[in-house]
Amino acid sequence: MIVVVPIFAFAIAVGLLTGGSLRFFEGVRIHWWVMGPIGLALQVVSIPGRSVGLAVAALVASYVVLLALVAVNRRAPGAVLMAAGLALNLAVVAIDGGMPVSRAAIRAVGGTDQALVVAEQGAKHHLMSSDDVLRPLADVVPIPPPFGVVLSVGDVLLYAGIAWFLVSVTRGRFRENLRPPARHFLMYRGRHSPVAYRLPARYRPRPAPVAGARSGSAP
């Protein structure tokens, strides 16, 4: 959150300074939005003891849930970047059994030996070693003080996508999400489903006029 809040605040400020308005957020509809808090909760939940497998499973599940949320709202601005960032993080965590953290990156942001020890003892994160496979995609991007955090390539893409979304909404470029909320978990939503299930009212085809129908007050 040390770096996330300033990035998002900057994105909204850019939108406002380029003629946008916060009132546009009133019309934004995010489908399956509850999956966002669930995914974030799975990332920050504390796993008792040193159950590394359970902690990594929670982290993998969080990325799967967040990817599903982005997929449902794939027409939103920045969704491609968000999906790419989440997918990269998911691949690293699943293959390397947690997110590896670069020793050099920790020291680059002013980290001490104590920070290295904390990283070594973490369940969802661990110090990078030669056994890790996707090292270039791990936490290797140092963000210097005053933030002093280490991000992954996936984090950078994810935050860039969310910033793009916030700027677009502030400027009124995202007023309607063309995928309506699911009415039932098992309801078919393919191309042969009724148009009313797939498009908002403004985009639905209007019925053809009845032959011989007359309008106005003519007798």
C-alpha cells in the first residue's frame, strides 16, 4: 500500500487535470466486484505456523480469483495490462512455490540484513536462489525511498493497468460495461442466448414497426 496509494492518487489527478471529473465513477459498473476483496483477502491472510504449502496455495488462489474478475470485465480500460500482470505473478508463484525476492533489490531500496532474514522466513515470499525458475519475473524491481519497496514485473503491469483504468474513468472514457451481471450461475450466456441477456437496453435492437400502424392524431 505504500506505493499503491500514491500511484492511484496520481492517476486520478492526471484525469482531473486533463478535464475529467470524479462524477464519472458513479456510472461505473464492475461485474462480480466482490471477487476483488476476496482476492485481496487471500493475499494478506495470515497463515499460522510455517505452512508454506497452504500459504502458497492461498496466494495462487488469490491470483486466480483476481484474473477471473478481470476476465469478466475484460472490456474495461487497462484490463489487458491487469490480466498480464496477474498472469505473470501467478506463473512465478505457482512454479517457484512463492514469490522470490532479489537480495540485490532489497539492498537497493535500503533494506538491512534484518529485512533479508524476514524475507527468508516468509511463507508467501522467499529469498531468490538458483533453484528458482522465473527469476526475471520475480520481485526484482526496486522502488527507492521514500517508498523503499521491491516489485515484480507483474506488479508493474498490474498497477499500470489500474492507473490506466482510473484515468479513463475520470475522463469519462468508460461509462458502460457491455457485459451485464450474470442472472444465474448456470445460465447460458453464449451468442445464441437472448439479446436481452447480453446487451444493455440502449444497444438492444428495437422491434420492427407493425405493418399498417399509424402514428399521431390523424383519424
